[in-house]
Amino acid sequence: MTDPMLGLTMLGLIVVMIMMGFPTAFTLMGLGMVFGFVAYFDPAEAWTANRAFDLMVQRTYGVMTNDTLLSVPLFVFMGYIIERAALVDQMFHSVQLAFRRLPASLAVATLLVSTFWGIASGIVGAVVVLMGVIAMRPMLAAGYDTRMAAGVITAGGTLGILIPPSVMLIVYAAVSGVSVVKLYAAAMVPGFLLAFLYLVYVIGWAIINPKVAPKLDPALSTMPVPPPIALLHDVYSSNVIVGLVKALLSPARATRAAAPEARSTYRSLLGNLGAALFPLVFSAAIFGSVYWYVVVYQPASQAALAGPAPSSTSGPALAAPLGSDQLRELGSGATPLGGGLSERRDEPLEVGQPASGLAERRDEPLEMGRPASLAEKRDEPVEMVGGSAPAPAASAADLPNELGAPDSRAVAAAADSFDPPQQFFASFWVSAAAVLALILFFYWHMTHEHFVIMKLLIRSVMPLAVLTVVVLAVILMGITTATESAAVGVAGALLLALFSRKFSLARLKESVYLTSKTTAMVCWLFVGSALFSAVFAVHGGQQVIEHWVLSMDLSPTQFMLLSQAIIFFLGWPLEWTEIIVIFVPIFIPLLTHFNIDPILFGVLVAVNLQAAFLSPPVAMSAFYLKGVSPPHVTLNQIFAGMMPYMLIIIFCMVLIYIWPGMVLWLPNYLYR
């Protein structure tokens, strides 16, 4: 017995029960089993033969065989290892010294370190608690407004679930069936844009009202210069680079200084010169890697994927290079776990049938609003809200399809399509020249105090920065899958933790335990969501919602505004995991009807869900911070400090609506 009203009743009950405090995963499974039993009840059969039990087994098996979820425990483990290695204290001090001349320098340092730490760990609660312990009391002691201190910690800590590597994006990819790699590439620009908007707001507020962020005491914003470095200034040159070069050419005065504490060894002089040249070497490595990837690696890999030229004795000419769908990582294009929402099935599949069969039947045409499967390719471009999508990859139909000898013009045209666009070279060299000019300007004005601060930054920031850049680069460049990259990240995090000399076997056990706990929670959520969504579709709840939305005759922009507004308000009482696994799959089947790219929609959802951590009454970031704040800091003050950042999130979403290219240009360029 199926009834659409029963499906809508399920949706209402899940919201009520979650708000009452019932565990989300087991509530989803319980409602799915009860309403599934009702849907498949047959008085002529024994209750043990009810097909809802078969559905439960198949949905659980589908979650267990989903390759996309493999990267979740690895990225979570990487985050917990980094958190327990206690690398943040020195990082916060060095960043604060580097930006000490900016207004609200403590708040700026807190926001930057929170953002960077959130990217590396991806665990919002850990970042907010850790930054609350490190930065909250120093800011309050310096006379900062409580709202500013609370706002930068909570807002900066939430960015880790948006900027890759992000567990939230992996969960969305598993639900929607899109590529994790493409989502990571698409989220890069919006994530850093949101961090930049936060930074502009903090500095602007401090400029307009200096009382909220008084200037620091000079004793807290100066860095003592060690005697060997001071000797270089007194004996050789006031310029660090010139002084180090002269000392290496004539080391006697540096190695035989009168004061023993001011003496340097030749090895230390070489090390200091290497540290001074690090910005130049690091920038050259970054630009060299970009040039190698775009000009050398990407054309060669795409040409290899295209295969050899067709033989004169062969049949039709070979197809054009593989599109980006074939380049996605293993498992990322699998049928979404919430695929049951996209269709209504009147009977369950038999035990033993593949789990993906629950979401589609290949012998039937796609229904309106139903997402295409991995095997089904859309030949027409998707029209984006606010602009048109870039041209799709060449298909087999774009090349001549003749018997006999290959068309040399078609082969040459296909080969030319692998070359980087001409505008890349102009923008590359202009950017390289601008960065080189900035570095030379910095070297020209670099004092010995600047040099000491830079060395501190290199020791505290660069190891973790290099690990994060490597993990992201190998994913975005297609060298490894997200799962393989996460494994590299875990290995690198273990090395950093060992070198920090603050990591112990007890902390490793804690990291393993917390990783197992978080992973189990995510997997149970997916099992419950998969069962719930399938039963919801069986009862016809998805069809009711589709007919209701389509009956309003909305434009794509209006649908985007409606869906994002619903998600925004759901973020007030619910957490992001519940929103993604329960409610986002309801909108995904409708994206096809409105010609909305699911990657663009996913990034908008990720930006939108930043507010879920900042919106009362279930603003988890506020409760995390309250637990480590001084007693006089109230929840109302923390909520007041978070509210402006919710407005900034809305403003960022408006920018994405107006200019969707900021989301789509990087994945379209990398995987064209």
C-alpha cells in the first residue's frame, strides 16, 4: 500500500524527531523500515517475507560498495592527527607578527590561521575549540570587542568544510553522483573568496571603529633579533640578502665575532641564505608546476587518452578525446546514494540484484527531473543560471565518420584542441612578472627583523602548507584520485606529527578512535538516508514534490532561489549532514528539468551551509567556543558576533548567482 501523503508524513516526522533529539541515522532507518513495511505489506504473505527487509540489505550493500566514501576516513584521520600534533601555537604567533601593522592584527591572524587550519584538518569543532583556546583570551586581554573575537574564530573555523579537501563535498558527491574532483576544483575560488570577504569585513570594521580592536602594545608586536643576525646588519650590510652574500664571501668577521653568542658557522650562513631565498624558490616552483601541467602534462595525457590515429583498414574513425566524465575518479560517478528519490518503484528488487539497480531501470526512458546515470551522456550543453556553460568536450559526432583512410584534418584538429589556450601564456607571464616584482620589492625593504619573522613563518607554516598544497594539487591535476591523495595526506600528517615531537602513542590512539567514531556516524547516516529516500520514492513523495515545484512554472533562477532559501532556513534547526543526506537529494532530480549544473548547485549548497554552523539555535560553532571561553563571555555575545558573517555568506551566494563562471571555470579548464 503506497500513498503520497505517507511519503510527506515521513518527511515531516524526520524533521520533528531530529529536533526532539533522536539520533538522525537510526531515526532515518526506523522510519524507512516502518513505512517500507507498510508500502510492501501483503496480507497473503508472512510478515517475514516483506520486501522492505530486502530493500534494507540492498541499500546497505550499496553504501558499503561506494568508492567515493573511502576518502572520508582518511581525510578525517589526517585532520585529527594534525590537530593532536599541536602545530598551531607557533603558527598563530608568527602570522600575528607578520600582519602586525594591519588594523585588528590579532583578529586577522586568528581568521587566517583558522582558515588555514580548517583546510588542513576539515573538522569544524576541533578548529573552533583550538583557536578559542589559543586566540580568545589574548584578543580579550588586548581590549578587543567580544563580538569581533567570537566572530572571527567561529566564521574562520567553518571554512574548512568548504575549501578542499572537504568532507562535506565528498558527502554531496556521494549523494548526487557527481565527481569529487570536479567539486574540489569548483569550490576553490568561492572558498577563498569567502575568506577574503571575511578579512575585508574585519579590517573595515577596525578602521571605522578602532575601539573594537585597539592597537597592540609594542612589546607584543616586536620580534627580538638574535645576535648573529644583528651582527650581519652591523658588520656587513643593512640589507639582509646583501649582508648574507658578503658574509659567505668573507666569513671571517661572522665566524670569529668577539661575542661568542654572535658567532655564526658557515653552515648557518648558508641556511640563512636559503631561508631568505625561500619565497623566490617557492614561487618559482609553483609557477613551474602550473606551466608544466598546462603546457606539458595535460596535452600529453589527453592525447594519450585519445588513442592512436585510426587505421586505414579500420571502420569508423575513433571518437574524439574522452570527456571529463571519463576522467572522473573511480566511483565518483556512481549512482547517487539518494537515487531512490528520483523515481518511484512499485516493487523492490530481488536480493542479489546490484544496488545501483534501485536507482534506475535502463530499459525505461528517463522521467522528467530524473538524474542521468553514468552510462547516459547528455550531448547538449547545460545552460547555467546567470550565464551559459562552456562548450562541451568534442564527441564522436564532431569528427568525420568515414570508412577507409582517416581524415588528416580531423586528426590535426583534435590534436590542436589539446594545446593550452593562447590567453594562458599572457596571463601566466603577467602573473609571474607581478609576483617577481613583489618579491624583489620585499627583498629591497626587508629588515633583519623581517627576516627573523620570515624564518619563523617558514618553520611553523610551510610544512603544513606544503602538505596541503600537495594533497590538493595531485587531486586537481588528475595524478591521483581523492582516496589516494587522502592516503598521501595521512602519511604526510604522520611525518609532521613525529617531527613536532609532541605526538605520542596515546594521541595516535585518540586519533584512530575519533576517526572510527566519525566514519561510523557518516556511514550509518548514508545507510539510513539511502533506505529513507527509497521508501519515500516508493510512496510517491518525490513525485508530489516534483509536481508541486513544476506547477509553479519557475524559471531556473527562481528555482535556485527557492531551493537555497529552504536549505538556508533548514540550517537553523538542523546540521549540515542531515540537510545533505535528507533534503538535498529531493532537489537533485529537479536540476535536469531546470538545466542547472549539479556542480554549481553543490558549491552553492556548501557555501549556504556555512550558515548552518553560525545560525542559532543549533549554531554548533557558538557552543564549541562557549565551552573554552572565559565565564563572562555569553552565548548572546557570540551569536551577535556571528550574525554579520551570515550576511557575508548571503552576499557571496549573490555573487555566485551573478557570476557562475567563478565556480565553473576551473573544473571546465582542468577537465575540458
